[in-house]
Amino acid sequence: MNFAIAKKFAKKNLKANRSLLIPFVISSGIMLMLFNIMASLLDNHYVRTRHEMLAVFMILGLVVIAILSVIFVLYSTNFLMKRRNKEFALYGILGLEKKHIRKIISLEYLVLFTLIGLMAVIGGYVFGQLTFLGVNKLMKDVTGGLMDFPFSLTAFLMTIVALVVLYIITVARSTVGIYLSTPATLLQKGHSGEGEPKSRYVLMIVGFASLAAGYIMALTIKGVLSAVSYFFIAVGFVMLGTYLLYISFSIIVLKALKKRKSYYQPVHFLNISGLLYRMKSNAVALASITILSTAVIVTVSATAAIYGNIQTMATSAYPRTYQVKFYGKVNAENYKIAQEKMTKFVYNTAKDPKHIKNVYTAFNMSIYCQEKGNKFTSYQEGARPCYLEVTELNGYNQFYHQNATLKDNEVLMNSNIKKKLPDTIIIKDKTYKVKPVSDNLLGEYGVDAYGLVVKDVDTMFTISNDVKIRQGSARIVPEMNWNLEGESNEAFYAKLKKSNHNYSVYTRQEYLKSVYELNGGFLFLGIIIGIVFLTGTILITYYKQMSEGYEDRDKYQVMKKVGLSDCLIKKTSSSQVVWMFFAPLIVASIHCLVASKIIFELLHMFAITKYMQYGIYFIAVTLVFVIVYFIIFKLTSRAYYRIVQ
């Protein structure tokens, strides 16, 4: 077969299968467009010099998109080849050799991947500029403009390489099946899966056990460290359970419904029998849609919550606009002198001491120890570490505007570990009565820890001597927090830094800048991954509807011939489509609701200590996704009914 004849075949096939190929081009184009955008941002000089952390997110995003692109392309080509088995069988019957079919397929995919490449490169540059501006806005950087986002040759070459790799994988996978099959087997594949599905009780038991294990982990885990350790294990169990239960449990339930007397009513008979065969051929696709839908909601809601609570994190970390800490040697004899010198240093830096407002001073100490019951002792190698964040009562009362009092043997206490606090704690051989408080003593502490408020600094020195760390006693750090009014913040800060020799100076503005960069990168990556997952959801949903449409078209013709009314056929088909479409959404919603518990535990690392700080975003993202999912349902259902009719 010469090139001209192969080109005619390819052109005819592309036109005839456009309803299947257009979604493939669009979805693959979106994937590679996002890949191009990420690569362009990674190669961008402005991004590398202004937002160092963003480069890390870009690398992670590139890896995720590359892996998911391969998965979605393999899924798409598998569906396309399944739909065209009869066509390839006919080619063989008419005398075309397998190498001729391979040439036709290669030309078809060459055209498709050329379109994908154009969409990826042109769309990547155009939307990349908008993305660049959007990322800068997320990171509160107003200095970057479109001139800072030139066309990236490196990103272009990376996209072309990815495109070529996907093309080779697609052509190889498509042609291998043809080379290993005869025209007879290709024809038989088009009718595979018509037998009644089997009940798989072992898979069902394993599926329920796996799902239960994942749910129990998600609902019972307490503390940040445990959540980090078990999160991906729980995800793995839930994913495995989801796939196994779609494959087995759905079939068993439908078969049980067949045994009821109501099954022999026309509507129930058609609904249940139709769903039974639909589940056999679409169980894996439905499970994939469920997992992807869950991933979209969890990813976007968590990253949005992190970004939306930045101001809360800043206030927690820096209760005033400025903060200074003294990291010199402090002991029981000189701590008051150290605090006085630090206070004098701050007041002398201002043009007028009256400009220093809302002063809050405190002494803090972090202890790395080990916990056994209610007893805290020096850390021993191999033990599970425990952290104590200790402050004194005077600083606590200033910060929280309280008038609390403590005796020598009393402490105020709270924890970011969700468990009941003990009535007393023992530090070495001293017993302290615990008075629980709801105030967040730990601020944005990212690990499991306890917050302690003791009577005075002398008690802090006693505890630091009782609980030794590797370097000896824990260091007590004096700090001062304040606001500035009546003079330039920039000039004051410059003078503060210039004349500073013994103190570490921090500002809320600097902290906000660094956190907006970090969490803006988180949110950007979350949105990109969310778009990728959503694209995969739409792609799989569309192809599922198309597959069902082609399979049901012949069945409906048979039902008409046996005398069923158009109204009854349409009613049962609509009911089946609705059940098949919204089952993944219902299961995904349950997954997300259970996952919200462990996600909330993880978000403690970002100073999200109240559930509704995350819950608001979780509910909002879920509602938006439901609306988007309904739109997908309406659009893909039209394609389904168009094929059937």
C-alpha cells in the first residue's frame, strides 16, 4: 500500500470517527497544555529568582501530569481500539495486511497528535501568560508582567518530547493488539462481555475489608504525625476497596434484586437487567470516575483552605506587626536583664518611644522529650518524640488578655493531639495539676505537641533542667512583640536590622510574603492537579456514555421489535443512565466526607485548628463540583441518546 492510499483511508477514518476522536484530542491537548505551562514556569527566570519554592511545585506538577497523561492516553486508545475492532477485522477480510493497517493507524495518530501538539504549544503560551499573572496574584507579587513571561524554547522541546513519547506508546499499543489477533478474534471482541456477570463473593469481602480499613484509619487517626504516616495507606485501601466493590458488590446486589417478585414488572425487569450488564462492562470506569471525583474535591478544598487561612496563620505566628527574639545565653540570674536590654533596644530604635504600641513580652521554651502516660522525661534514642512548648503566665495573660492565676504546682495546658488531657502531669519527679484551656498555645505547630503555661520563668528553668535534651538544658528565649504607629515602617525596620547585633528581628509582612509564596504555590498546584483530575473524569465519563450508547443501540432495536413501547424504552434507559452517572458522585461524596477528618488533621500543619476553617471550603468545592458534574451529565447524555436514537 502506497502513501496516497493509506492517506485516503486515514482521512476517511478520521472523519467517520470524529465523535470519538475529538474528545481524545481535546483532553490530551489540555493535559499537554498544562504540561507546557508548568515547564514554562519552571524555565522562567522571573519565577526562579522571585519564587524559589514554586520551582519545586512545578517539578511535582510535571511528574503528576506526565504520569496521568500516559494513563489517560492508554485508557482512550483502549476504548478507541475496542470500538474499531469490526473495522480492522473488515480490513483483514478485504485483504489488507497488518502492516497496511499499521500504516493507516500511524497516519491517523500522526494527524491527531499534530493537532494535540498545536493545542499544547499555542494554548500553553497563551494560557501560560494568564497563568503567570494568576500565580503572581496568588503570591501577592504585583511586579511581574507579561514581559517577564517570554516564549520558552526549553518548555517547547519538553512538550514535543512528551508528545513523541505518547505518540509512540499509542501507535505501539494500538498495533500490537492487531498483530496478535485474527479478523475472527477481532470480530469476536466486539461481542465480548455479553454473558451474565458472575457473583464474586471473595472480591466483595476483600473490598469491604479494604474499604473499612481505610475508613477506620481516616476516622480514628489523631495528631499530625499519625495523619502524615497513615494518609497514603488509607488512600490505598479506599482505592482498592472502591474498585473491588464496584466489580463485585454491585453485581451481587443487582442479582439479589432479580430474585424479588417485583423484578418481573416491566420497568423493574428492564432496569435491573440493563444495569446488571452495564455494571459488568463499566465497573472499572465507574470506580475510576469515583476516585478522580474524590481527588478533585479533596485536592482543591484542602489547598484552598490552606491559602484562605494565611492571615490566621500570620496572626498566630506574629501576634503583633514586629517581633524580636534574643538568642543569647539566658539563665536564672540574667533573664530579667536580657529582657530589659531587648525592650530598651526596641524603644531606642523608634523616633519616639510613644510610637511603640500594644507591647507584648514573653519567655518561651521548646522541649524535645518523650512521653509515657502522663510522665514527661528526657528523650532516649529510639523512643517516640514528644514536644512541649512552654511559656510563662505573664506572657500568656498579655497575649490572650486574660487574668489567669497559677500556683507553683499548676499549669495551663492544651494540645493539638485530639485526646483527653490528663488531670496531672509529671515532669521528672514533680507533679503539676493540669488546668485545660481552649486557647491555641501552639500557634502553627506542625507536629504533635503540648502547650504549657507555667507560673513564672523560674518554673521554666526548673523544667528545662529536669528534662534534658542532647545539647543539655532547653533554651529559654525572651521575645517582644509590638505594633508601630506614627512613623514609616520601612525606615524603622531598616534601622532595626542595621543596628541589630544580638537579636533576631521578624515582621508579619515578611512572614506573609514567604507564606503567600509557599501556599500560593500549593493552591496553584492543587488547581492544576484538580483540572487534570477533572479532565480525566470528563474523558472517562464521555467514553463510558459513548460505549454504552453503541452497545445499547442494537439492544433497543431488539426491544422495539419485540413490542416494547418507545415510552417504556426511554424511561428505563433514562433511569439506568441516571443511576450509572450519579452512583460515582454519591460514593465520591461519602469518600470525601470520611476523608475530611484525616485531611483536617493534616491541615493542623498550616494552623487550621478549627474544622470550619476547612469545612467552609470543603462544602463550597463539593457544591461547585456537583454543579460541574451535572453539566457533564447533561452534555454526555445528549451524545448517548444521539447514538441510541
